[in-house]
Amino acid sequence: MTWTDATLEDLVLLQRGFDITKAEQRDGQIPVISSSGVQSYHNVAKVKGPGVIVGRKGSVGTVYYCETDYWPHDTTLWSKDLKGNDAKFVAYFLRTLNLDRFDTGNSNPTLNRNHIHGQPIKKPDLPTQQRIASILSAYDDLIENNRRRITLLEQAARLLYREWFVHLRFPGHETAKIVDGLPEGWTHCSFAQMAQYLNGFAFKPRHLGENGLPIVKIPELKAGILEKTPRYEGSEVPDKYLLNDGDLIFSWSGTLAVDFWNSGAAYLNQHLFKVTPSVGFSAAFLLVAIRECMPVFMGKAVGATMKHIRRSALDEVMHLLPQGHILADFNHRASELYDQVQLLRAQNQKLTRARDLLLPRLMDGRIPV
């Protein structure tokens, strides 16, 4: 195993990407990779894969690896020349450099390739690069496999919901009596009747610090706890605002979204509801139901600068509900599916932590391979 002194340009030569608008894109299988990742697909590739893409504008310093041919967007830098190095290793290596610290933009974050090409690094020989990439890829392959399984489980819950509650092909629908246009025993119920909705705590700047429990806002609902997530350590926040794994959260302001929390004990910020199911309803049912009715909630959103729904929307949006045993059956089936989802998410958190602990140690030679 040989490590030599070098500069970043000895590892990879980065080039600015190519502009393309959504209107110019045509249906195809070629990923268009922006600084935020794969946002769309096109029928023409600009670059042969495999390759490495770095966020240049907006999400500065993000790093993506692409196995196939691709179109690097103008908001990125792409690996024009890998200098004989392993593409996967280069991607992992770049993630250790915290490239966002080279931001040269004012109002709009920007990464200038000329400011990073000369950075001094230590570079291992190609066989070492390939062994390191293989070790880290094993973690990423497991994570991606779990993500695919999660997608399939959530899709199964969604399809079951649509079959029973939208198309009304529930167990026994063939013999169900229709009364006033509905299966007998089915009624309309508002979302306000199906759960209690606790708005999060209105944290003030004095509450925000680096110690204590994380404060969950919309970014954390999407991505879990982040480096920039503020924390609170104190006694001013009532216990009712505490979150634990398995709690259901509904973002009602800005980005409307709903999901289970699964990143450990935390505090709930305002603009998010903690959803507690009423008797007879499961959190899994409410998750699927809210997601499927989200277009209706969005239609009731108000506000000029930041769209949000009023609490009254929970009384106004109605849902068709069956007799008790049918709802209980769906609760059971959906809960089983989402129990598996939660287990897979927990596995991915452990795999991610293990990979992220290994990454810098492999990249500086502390762990020989």
C-alpha cells in the first residue's frame, strides 16, 4: 500500500457542467444530475460513465457517483479526467474534503474549481483505491437495497389503500349492499376526528444551541438529523413536545409532508403536527391516508410567501371509512408493512454511521487495507 503527496488535480480534473432546461429535456433514461442530485432524465448523455459529480451552485460541495452515462448540469462540476484513478474512490475521497468550505458566492453559494484543484492531498495507489472503494461500496449497496425494499413496502401499503378506500374493492365488496351510493356501514369522517394534532413548540433564538436534543423542523422530517440541526438543552419546553421513534409527523407549513420519525429522542418545532391516532385508527393508516389526500390539503393551502394549511382544514377534509372490522384489518396489514419499513430505516441508520466512521479512517490510511 503506497500513499504519495499530490494535489486534488492529480486525483481528478473537474469541469463545469452543461446547461439544460426542463423544456429542452426529452423522455429517456439518461440521468440529469444537478447539485441536488438526479432531478430528471433525458434521452441524450453528455458524458460517459462512470463519473463523479460535485455541486457547484446552490448545494455546494455535494458529491455524487454515476455508474452510467449522464448529463452533468450547469450547477455542477464533473470529472473530465480521473487521471487513471478509481471513480468510486474519487467520489468517496471528495466527500471527506468538506468542499462547501470553499464557497465563494455571496447571495448564491458557488464553488470555483480553480480554488480546489491545488489542494494538497495524499493519494493511494490504484489497488488500494479499489480495495477502499469496495469496502465502502458494500455498505452503500446494503443501504440502497434497503431503500428499494422500503419503496416496495410503501408502495404495497399505498396500493392496498387505493384498492380498499378509493376503488372500494375491499374484502366482501362483491356482496356489499349499496345505500345512498355508499357500501352499507361506510361513512364520511374528517381527519380531525381520526387523530389529535399537536403543533410544535415555538422555539426562540435563545433556545437554540449545540447541546441537548435535536429540534425537528421540515428539513429533519425529510432527511433526519443534520449537521446544522439546532439543539435544545433546558427545562422550558414541556414534555408533550418530545418526539420518539415511531411518532407520526405532519408538516403543515411550507412543504406539506407526513412521515414517521425514526432518529431518536428529539423536540418538535412549530409548523409541524405530532399526530396521535384516535381509538380505532393506526398511525400507519393515517400516514397513508394523509399522503393520499395531500392534493386536497394542498388545495386548501393559504399564504403568499409560505403556503400553509389552517387547522380548520383538518375538519374540512373528509375521508370515507368502512365498518369497524374492515378498518381494523387494514390497520393490521398497513402496520405490519410499516413495522418492516421502520426496521429497514433503523438498519440504514446503523449502516450509514458505520460507513461514515470508516470513511475518514480509510482515506487517511489509519486503517490499512
